[in-house]
Amino acid sequence: MQNSEKWKPRILRAAREAKRAAMVAARHADALLKVARQKAETAARRRRVRKTLRQASQVLKSAGKAALAAGAAAAMAAVVHEIEVRARKRRRDQA
């Protein structure tokens, strides 16, 4: 019995130290998991932002092309109108 009484405190101390080490490891693992989760969220957010910017870029390109087409059509209409006005003036002057 004396032999087991001699080892009991040492076993308890070793168990407490193991428990303490396990708790520290768990906290460290939680911190690492938190950082990993934040990085994953940040990467996902960056992907979403890039996708949105790409879509906005395509929309702006289309809008720019439409604006150019509208400007060209307006210029053509203005030229046609000017030609018609000059033709009417000539007809009036000749008559």
C-alpha cells in the first residue's frame, strides 16, 4: 500500500498537467480555426466582389456601346435633317 500511496500524487499531478496542456491545445486549435474561417470568408468575399466588378464592367461596356450607337444614330439623323433643310431652301430659292 505504501508504494501506491507514493505514486498517487505524481499520477494526479501528471493528469492535471496533461489536462492543462489539452486545454491550451484546444484554445490554440480554436484560435487557428477562427483565423482559417476568417480567411475563408475574406477569400469568398473577394471572389464575390470580383464577380460583381466583372458584371458591372460588362454592363458598362454594353452601355458605352449603346451610347456610341445612339450618338452615331443621332449624328446621322442630324445630317439627314440638315440635308433636307438645305434642299428645301434651294427649292424655295429656285422657285
